[in-house]
Amino acid sequence: MASHISRTQGDFITYISETVTTLNSPLVQVFVRPLRPGGNRPTLVLADAQETQDALLRHSRELDRSSTMGDLVWGLLPEHHIHLPTEDAKFKAQRRLIQDLMTPKFLNEVAGPLVYRSTEVMIDLWRVKCRMAEGRPFKAGLDIGQAVLDTTMAFIFGEVFRVQHSATRRDLEALEASIHAKGGDSLPVYRKSGSKDEPVQFPRGTVDEVLQAVLDLTGTVSEMHSNPLPRLMWAYVLRKPRISRAKRIKDECFLRELSLAVGRMEKAGAAGAAEFTVGSAADHIVTREKILAEKQKREPNYLSGLMVDEIFGLVYAGHETTSTTISWGIKFLADNPAVQDKLRHALRSSFGAASPTFEAIINTQIPYLDAVLEEILRRAGTTPIVDRVALVDTEILGHRVPKGTVVTFLSTGPSMWSPAFPIDEAQRSPTSRARSDKDKFWDPHDIGAFKPERWLVSKGKAGAPGTSDLEADIEFDGNAGPQLVFGLGPRGCFGKKLAYLQMRIMISLVVSNFELLRCPAYLSGYKGQMVGARKPTQCYVVLRELNTQSDL
């Protein structure tokens, strides 16, 4: 692996992908942690969607989450439930703290409006940048990352926190102040040359220290990838002055916000309110802790490290993967203008030319929007692997897998992004062979293409009155083919519904307000880099603002 990384500037993901291809096999073994406890046991890599789905959905009692992901984030989240076995009572107790955060009621009444308001600020920022850039490219990845961080922190700590700490708002204010100081004609100052292809460099605001602390901490995960001893590496990283300071700032902020949530809950109780009105994830979590403590006949521990880690886990997962996926999505839409035009037509057929409201976005069924979001998730490869560990001796594709073996399932590569390896059905597990939906796999001829239509199926009937021709005879089928980005089974991604909501809001608002034009080729690469997720190394936009019916 070390020679591969040195030769290609790649990482563990590119190494195992290359190994699968080079050996021309759906199941390979690699040695990635020679000094791990228990000796130099190989990791198995499986690159087959059918067998992966079978293992994750039908063999969860044989395969549980491995320690691999937990080791990567151990220094950030030492008391998070990610480290616990699924059958552990502690795992179930900690999941109860956050179990209602993904309900439709919480997402639609609390999280969604906060996400929408935060995204609107990014749209305002891009309007100003679009006008100043005059058709030139500018970096979008950081804007998207900060906007998603704003939305995630707002979801967790509420509206007051959003207003006080927004990174995107500070960027907008800094840009407007710079334009005002230069008399409104500041483009020559922001660009390096007269070339239309040269990216415009815009000023940025000073990042709030809490958000900067979060970014500093989550950024350290990149140092753990490909490291044979991540926990030992964490012991070193956490002693760095910058990281130590970031952890202190983060902990102080989270404990302060938890204390405020407890105060709001107790104030509501003292006022005789029948029910505490929850306005954030923090409000919900302290309420759950109170209920659980009463049932267990103990004192509630609102300010424990466990509470802080469960909240920070929401921040890390909600920000890192969603911002990365949206960044890839913006690139796909810019480079596939026919898809973008079709999506905009679908949106405007439902919403009109105006920027859609939050209520319209969540209450309107738009099959093509759902298909675009699902295809972005499929092709982004944000989380390219899913890890499990064998709890008992088992078997995969006819090969014995001893207890304790880590199995890495590729969510990209053969059968997902490229044609599947031919596999003798006799090698598959009995439950895999017995599947009734074995035909639901992607056409090998276009499996690597960005094609939202693969998620649409015919309803076989006319649409309801007022339904556009585009939507009349089709519906979205989220099970049209394999999708592994969120994992599957009992240890699948907890925040899946929030990620869909964030993507739905942000993509709808961006495509409704702007045309995403192609960037120059030298700014449009598709190389990825593993940080906490597989980020695009380049994410630029060239925008054309859309304002009126004439843009239809």
C-alpha cells in the first residue's frame, strides 16, 4: 500500500480499488494494519453489489460494524456510540438520545426551516459573487462546506446560534464591505488577470472561532487514513497546540449550549408548560436524557462527555459527508447541462419561476428531483467503503472468513460504477441466490454515466390534473438498483434523512436561482481526496443568475 500511495499520490481507497482491478477478482485480501492487535490479519475487500447487499441486510448477526471507522474518529468522539457493538445495551441507550431527530415532525418543523434559512444566505452570497465575477469561475467548495456547516450547527443548536455564528453571513458581509469600499467596481481587484478562464479571488470573512475549531478538528481525520496505528496517531495529533485549543473551544461551546438547552427545558417546566417546545437537536437530546434518567431512576447527566460526543457526531457526519456530496453534485450538474435543464424545468413546473419556499420544497413530489439527488449520491462516492467485522466464522463467495476478519465492501467500482465481475451463482450465499429482485442491477453499458433517469420507472397511467408531461407517467424508485452510500442494515447511516433534506433544499435553491455553466477544463477535474469523506480536489462554478420568466 505504501508503494501505491507514493507512486500515485493516492490513498487506501485507490489502493484497494486498484488491487481489485489488477487481480480481476471481486474478492481480494490486503494487509493494511501490520501492527494491529491480534497480528497481521488480512482485510477482505468485496466488490460486488449483490453480495454486499445480502451481507449487510441478511447477515447482520454475523457481521457487525468494525472498529475501522471508529479508530479514524476516536480522537474526536471517544465516547460516541460508533465504537459500540450493535447488541451492546450501551449502544441502544445512546441511540435513544438521538432516536427522534430523524422523524418527519422534527425534520419538517425544526431542522428543515433552519436548513432553508442558512442556505438562503449562501444563495445571497452567490448572487453577489455572480454579479462581480461576470462569467468567470470562482471556488465553490468552501462556500458549500461553510453553508452546510452553518445548516448543521443551526439544526443542532437552533436559530440564535445560526444568527450569531454563521460563517456564510460573515463572508457575505466581508464581500459587501469590500465592494462598498471600492465604490462598487471591485472586479479588477479580485481577479489575477484579464483571462475569462482565470478564477476570481473573493475576500472572505473572519471565521467564527467555534466553527474554525470544528473545521480544525474534523480536518485531522485526513491524517488517520492509511495510518497503520490510528489511535497512536491520535495521541500525537491531540497534543498539537492548535488541535488542543480547538478541542477546548469546541467543548466549552457545546457544554454552554447544552446548559442553555437545559435552562430552556427547566424554565418551561417551571412555567407549567405541558410540553417543552423543542427548537434544536440539543433541546431534544437533553429532553431525552431527562426521560431516560427518570425511567432508570438516576440523576440526569446533561453535561457529560457522552452527551458532547453524541452531538459532535451529528456535526461531523452531517457536515462532512453532505457538503462533499453537494460539491460533487454541483460539478455533475454543470457538466451535464441537459440534466440540469430538465431538473430546472421540473422545478419550475412545480414551483414557478420564483425561488421555491421551504414548504413548497418539502411538500411537492418531483420524481426527477429525487432521481437527480439519488444519482448524485451514487456517483459522488462520498463514502466509498463500508466496513464490517465477522462476529463468527462465516463464508463469502465460497471462501471461509474467520471470526474477527474485517470485510470492506466497496460502494464504488465494479457493479456500482463499472460492469460487475462474472460470478458463479453457486458461489453466492443461499440468501443471495434466493433474492426475488436479482434483476435490479445497473445496465453495464451506462453504469459509469451520470444518468438520473435510471431511478425513474413508468407508472403506467396518466398524471393527476395539472401535472406536467415530464412528471405525468413516471415515478421515483429508490430501489431501482444498488445504492450503498449510506450503508445498509442496522448500522446504516443514522442521519440519512437529514442528508436528503439538506441536499433537496440546497440543490433546489441553487438550480432555481442560477444556471451552472461549464468551468474551464483545467478547473473541472474529477480527482478525489479522502479527508473525512472523498472530496473533489476541484470544485469551481461559473454562474448565470436567473431572475425572471424570460429565463424559462
